[in-house]
Amino acid sequence: MQLPSLLKCKRIDALDFLRGSAVFFMLITHINAVFLKDYNLFLDKLTWFGATICFSTFLFCFAFIYGLKISKHTLNKKRQIKRALQILVIYYISAFFAAFFLYGHLRPDEIFDIVILKHIPLYTEFILAFVFYIILVILIEKPLKKAIKYPIPLLLFSIGIYLLSSLLYTIETSPQLLITLKNLFVGHEAHHTFGVLSYFPIFILGFLSGAIKKKKYKKKFLISLFAISTISLIFLRVTGLSVWYRWPPSTLFLLYGISYAFFIGISYSYIKKITYLNKYFIHLGKNALHIFLLNIIVILGFSFLVDYEKYPTQRLLFIHLVFLIIISAIVISYEKVKKIRIRKLNIHSLFLYITAIISIISISACGYLFVVKAMKSEVPNFLNIIHNKNVCESFSYRPSQLIDFSTNKTWLLLGDEFTDKEKTLTLSVDLINTINYTSINNQIQNIQFEIIDIDNSNSVMKGYFPTSTKDNISLNSFTTDIDINALPIGSYHTKITASFKCGDIAEEYKQAFHVSYPYYLIWSIDWEGYDVKEQHLHDMDEITEKHHDIPMSHFLNPRLLTTDTISEERKTYLKNWLLDKHYLNGGEDSIDLHLHMFFDLAEDMGITLEKEKTLQTNTTTMTTTTPPEQWGYYLEDGYDVTLSNLEDGDMDKALKFSLDIFEKNDFPKPKAFRAGGWFADTDTLHILEDNGFLIDTSGRSAYTFGTNNLEGPWTLSETAQPYKPNRNNQNSREAPQMNLWEFPNNGGDSWKYDTQQIKERFEKNWKNEIGLPLKEKRILILLSHPEWFYVDKPKMNDLFNYTDTFLYLNDNGPVLYINFDDIYDIWEIN
């Protein structure tokens, strides 16, 4: 048997041909990806083929050369470092061009993200992998040299690396540096990055193909590998044990690329007889790196300059021809100029080549514009003949080409507070419009859906799209609604089966949707009774606007409106600021009562904080004064006087006075209350109940407070949820219960807690793995202070940056931002 030509050529024309074919299909794939707007079976197949084999083929050729170099001891590390830098420079140039052409701008922050590899623009992503492969070869040259003697263990090791990369792909990472490294080494679908480790088996196969010296052994080795890879591909394809998947690359996906590379290598002695094709692909292969840059500039540049979306699909063939001519002409001209020695280079020859290039580009562009104007959209597309075949034959391999499935939501929440519409999931199916569904071979019978539980793969619901019957064969869009009350809490994906006269076409769509209870988050603001800096008001507004208009639940100490320590002008300003937040903002912000028993406030309320006591002895009578209980600051204004130490009558006076101040200043009647320092005991709660309050939110986990380490009255858990307290024990929910809800401050205090501690409270109260559906409704209540908001601001920004990623508003999770006015009704009706 003749030795494959891939192994014999001195210049390795077969390798250049193989690389050139990958370049050619790369161009075709990029042109289709940029310009193909309507479905076309022929062009889509080309796109699929190019997307499947290009990177693997490039990598095989790349590794083959390094196998040769290492086996012959000709690897020059300095030259390889220079090569890696050259590739990196080409990458950055193409990345900047691609980003500008794709987005229409290139801001400094975008440039920085590209430089640090945080953002890798589309169409440029795969070239970076070769820089890391060169570094890898340099670092492990000696082990690779030794491993040549043990090809089978080396192949098995590469498969192990591939399996490890597939596992690493599923692991979520942070911070950004780890995300970038993960993208580069194991790939990422959203960033279109090709992982160095994910393609390690192909690198090793290419390396061994170039490294093995014994021709007889090499011949048997490569033919055996071609046979094994091809048989494995067919087996996996027929049995469905592996599917075509690009990120992370499935086994079937890798086998397509390696089988193609071996096929070209083995059959090259016959292919090269097609002289012009051979020369053309070799030219492309020798200039792959330059063509990569050219394809970014020419293809994406054209799409940026011309409104190509209005052009029908049939003109894409002409676009293909024009771009291939332009890029090929530049490359061939470059090859010829490169061959001219410097001493023979003259103005005439240089002018000749420059003129030739400009002429080809100009003639092609003019010809294209002429044809565009001359052609009409009704010109028949000869590719439509492909669609006359049986629909089941056309799409049995890739049903997703036929069926476009979507849902109207990713997260659906249960609870009486949600409307029937909000609790309805709409499934939509669109069939491609290039099929004639009225033809006898392509008549649709019905479309069935199946809802599958992701955790256990069980089918929980089946049904039909009501309009998908043979009476509606002219339609290609179908919808059906599902009441999620019929689904258990969980995460699901959907299987769609389209039944035609010729048979069934089925596809499972892995994008998940979730049925969950909501997770409410309340941001409460305790106004202690001091003046608040204008900057802090601005900062609170800024956070609200930045984080999806999160409402604030204000707890106002009436001292803000009564104390002589604040000017009347400032009182009016702060009052109007709060009223605007409540009334002009559509009621988004609630206003409720907070009390710190300042001395001047107590005096206005008619409450005497110092108590007189008479002591009688045998000889005299003495009168003493007992100071009020304070938690340890001993502030002269009485800020740290404990509210729970008030006698019942005084507490009643304080509440009635506060309600009167609210009414006189046009504030809404408060529903909720929070005691200063959380010092509200069972007696306090009874008095709140008697005065018509519906909610107390003083509850929290066990604590001591102030320099006196005064023990608070609460012993709730960090994950405590709303409850009605026992009439004799505020920390119990057992009967008999008060007619008052306790909403614990379970999210912590952003003045004292750091961001991580508050995040931990958020995660603990999720009561499930973060990101998964909730089996019961949950709430987290946070606390901040406007007076010292310079401390709270960075913490709350960081926290809301995190919780924003789970927002129901953005269909990212079950989290809803809410205020105390609305939360009472939700807990009462459920």
C-alpha cells in the first residue's frame, strides 16, 4: 500500500492543501454567518461543515509541523516565541477591526476588555488558541519528545484531558481572571472561544502524525486511526450516543474534523491531479494567517459599509464569488511580489501589482453593484430545488433546522398575587418557511410537546399544539398555553415532535424554564431622627435608578419633623423629598414608623424618661432619680435610650403622638413599625397591635448591643420568615397568636455587616441551591441608614449588583424588589 502523500512531501504540499481547504471553508462559513438571513439548506450545510471541520483541521496541521520539528530536533524556541507574538499581533489587529465593524464603535473600555482578553470579538476567537499551543509546546518539549515512543498512552492521556475539560466547562467561576482563563482553556459558547484543553486529542493526533519516524509503523498507525475515527463517527452518528455539539466539543464533533484531516491526507495523491484546485488551495494554505486578517477586514468591513440585510438570499452566491476573488487575488499577488528580489524590484513591477489588485477590487465591486440593481427579488432561486425532497429526509439529521422553539418566559412564579397571565407559559413553534407544507409529502399532522423534569428526566406533561393539525397545513407558526399551577415546583425543558405524513421529527430543547415561588427583597431605610446630607439622598436615588427602580421602604422617626436641632427650611425639604418618593413615584416607596426615644422627642410626647423613687428609712425620707436604660453610647440627646424600657402608657403615648405627626404632615398612615436598636419586647408588640399597626419588623437573630452589651429581646434564626407572634412570647409562632405580623430583619444591617455577610444572608434565606426554584415564598429584609450612607452605599451597590442577576423583572430568577405597603397583602392572601 502506498504511503499517504501527506507524509512524503518535502514541502508537504498535502499539508498546505489541507490547511488551504480549511481556509476556504472558513471564508464560506464567515460569509454565510454574516450575510445569510433566510434559511437555505445548501448554504446552511456549508456553514455547518465549515464550523465543524475548520478549527480541528487547522489544529491538526499546526500540531503535525511541531511533531516533525520535535522528532527531528529542529525546534527553535526563540523563533517560536516570535511566531506566537506574530499570531497575537494579528489577533489584536483583527479583533479591533471586528469589534468596530460589528458594533459600530470602539470605546476605550471596550479596547481594554479586548486587550485583557475579557472580550473576544466574534469571528476572531479561534486564533488565540494557537498562541497557547505554541507556549505549551515550548514548555513541555522534553516530555513530548519522550512521549513519541508511547503513542497509545499519549492518546489516552489526551482523552483524559478532554474529559477533564468537559467537566471544567460546567463549573461556574469568578472573579473575571478565572472566567477569562476558563474561556481560553476549556471554551465558552457565549464567547465563542475554543478551549486549548478541549481539543487536546486532535493536537496529539496531529503531533504524532508528524512525529513518528518509522515509515512502516507510521503508515499502519495513520491508516488505523483513519479507520477507527471514521467507524467511530458512523457508529456514534447512527446510534445517537453522541450528538453534534460545539461547546464544549462533543466526541462526534471532534471525529468529524479528524476524519476529514485523515481523509485528505490519504487521498491527496489523487486530489492533487486536479491541478488548479490543488494550486489554489496550496496558495491559501501558505497564507492562512494573512487571509484570516483579510477575511475580517473584507467581509465584516463590507457588512459594516453596506446595508446587506435587504438583499435576498439568492444573491449570496455572487457575494461568495466576489469575496473569494478579492481575497484570493490579494494573496496571489502578495505571493508574486514576495518572490521578486529587492534588487529587481522596480516601480514598474510594483505599480503593476498594485494596479492589478485595485482593478480586481474595483471591477468586482462595480460588477456587484450592477448585478444588485439588475436583479429583482422575484428571480427564481435555483437552490429551491433542494427543498422538493421529502421533509423527513431533509431534516432527520438536524431537526432544529426545521423547528424553531421558544418560550415566552424562563421563570414563572406561583402565588395568588400573580395574575393568570403571569402564571401562563406560552410555547411557540415556528417551522421554516422554505418548505411547502401543502405538498402531499410534507403535510403536517400535528405537533406534540412534552415537558421533562431536568432533575430526573421524567415526563410531567404532554399535549398538542391545538392549531397544529392537517386542517391548518398552510400555517407554519403554532402556540399553546400552559397553566403552571399544573406543574410541580422545578426546572424543565421541552421536547417537540412534529408529525408529518412521511413520519415524525423530534428535538429536545435544552433551554430550561423554572416554576418557583417568589423571593421578595425589601430595602428598608431607618431615618434615625437626624438631618441627612444632600449627597446621601442623591446616592440613595442613584442606587434606586441603577438597580431597576428598587423601591425604598422608609421608616421615619417623627423627631425629624419636631426637633429644634434641624431648621424649619430643612425639615420642609426632607419632608417633601419623602412625600415625592411616595406620591410622585407612584407609591413605589412606602413610609412607616421608626422610633429612637430622643430626650427632646420624649418631652414633646409628654413622656418623662427619668423616674423618681422615694426611699424611707427609720430616720429620714430620700428621693432618688433613676436614669433611663441606654445601650451604652450615653449620648446627650438620648438616641440610645431603649424603647422596650418604656412603661405601657408611655409607649401608647409615643405611638399616638407619632401617628398624629404623620397625619399633620400628609404622610400615609403607617402599617409597619421598627424599634430603635430592635428593642421591641412582647409588651411593645401588644401596644402596636392595639394602635392598628399590621407589621412589626424589629425581629432579628440573638444579639447584644452597645458598649453595655445590652441583650436584645429577640432570638430568631437568620432565616426566619414572617409569622404572627405568640401572645406571650414574641419569638414563638405557636397559638395563641397576635393579630400582628412579624417581618424579621433577616438580611442584616448594612452599616455593621460587610457585603459578603449580607450576601450570605441572601443565599441562606434562598433555602435551596442558589439559582434553583423555591419550594415556598421567601423574603429578605435589609436595613440601611441615610444619615451614614457613605458607609452603606458601596455595600448596597455590590449587593444589588449580585441580586440583580436573579431578577424576575429580567426573567433571570424569582427575585422581586418590593416595599412594606405591598408585602402585607401578599402574606395575608397566601
